[in-house]
Amino acid sequence: MFDFRIGDDGVVALSGRLDAAQVDRLREALGGVRASAVVDFGALEYISSAGLGVLLGVQKRLSEAGHRLTLVNLNHHIREIFRIAGFDNVFEIR
Amino acid sequence: MQATLKREMGELARAFRLVSKFARERGLGETGTYLLNLAVEEIFTNIVKYGAPDGGDVSIRADVAGGKLVVEIVERGAEPFDPTQVPDADVTAPLEDRRPGGLGLHMLRKLMDEMTYAHVNGDSHIRMTKRLED
């Protein structure tokens, strides 16, 4: 089960499992983001290439306006996935 | 674990439930569990998206043997497509040149110790192994 919550501070907090069947909900979570924002992965257990593709698309859209996503609190496995996908070059990861 | 799935995205949830049960029963550990989920999802979704539209079912088998996770996925009635020969995605390109395609296979080839492919009697066989450490 994948879920998200957008806090009063604009932080988008993801939780659960983000697989190919759930990416429309990630698009929903990030579709309204129009400026630099923080995405909190602290409660996200799993992500696959489907979720990476959505994140990449959002980062490209934001970068055209000089904005970007910052990704925080990635677990060990997801951090490794991002490193292998070269996402540490295109996202700020903290 | 042994499962036969119809070639449709709706089967992914059932595949994940079987993976979860297998991982729990075999005490697979976090890394092995993540990799098995990823292997099943990336290969199965590629088959659904890009495989022959009139192809047959997809069989998935997973086992732990000799300290290794072994995953075998068979696509019935498949056009030959060798995922081990697909060029690596360019993961060093700047953001504006990055494309999401190819990341799934790229990640599996990097994360698994071994991936082999064979096309036998009209079926595609993909086999992946990973030595388990936790």
C-alpha cells in the first residue's frame, strides 16, 4: 500500500510500497508541485524503476523553471537503487 | 515459490503477495526480499508492456539454494529478447538528457550477481542469482 501526505510546510512524505501499480498516485502527489520541494522517503519501504521514472519527469519539469526536488531520509536499499540509477547526480539527496 | 501469472498488470499484486509469503517463510532478509520484489516486478512489467501481445502466461519460480537466491521467469510464446544484451542506461547524463527507459534492467544487472537468458521452444527463460548475506 502506497500513500502520501503533503504537510503544511510543503514537504511531500511518501509511505509504503511504490510499485508499478501505484505510480499514478505518485504523479498525484507531485503533480501540484510547482517550486522546489522536499520529498521525505522516511516511511517508504520500496521503489522500482516505475517510481524513478515519475521522479525524473518531475525533476526535469521543475528544473526548467529553476526549481528542484530534494530527497531526504532514504533507507539503505532505496539509496542504493538511486546510486545505481545515477540519481545522486540529478537530485540532491540528504 | 512457483506461480503462473496471466500477462496483465493486475497480476502484479498477486505476485507480490506470493513473494512476501515466500520471503517470510524462507527468512529471506531485507536485501533478498527487496531484490526478489524488484526482479519479479521489473521483468514481469517489461513482459506485459513490451512482450508479444498474443503471448502466453508467465511463470515465476524462486528458491534459496546454496546460500543463493535464484529467480527464474519464463515467458511463454515469446519473441526472442535478451535482456543481458541491452546496453546499459546512461546514468551519468545530465538531467536534461536523462530518459527513464531501461532503468529497470540496468538496476537488475547491477544488483544481481548473475543474469542469463535463453530462448527455448518459443519461450524466453530469464534466470537471476544473488548470494545472500543477511
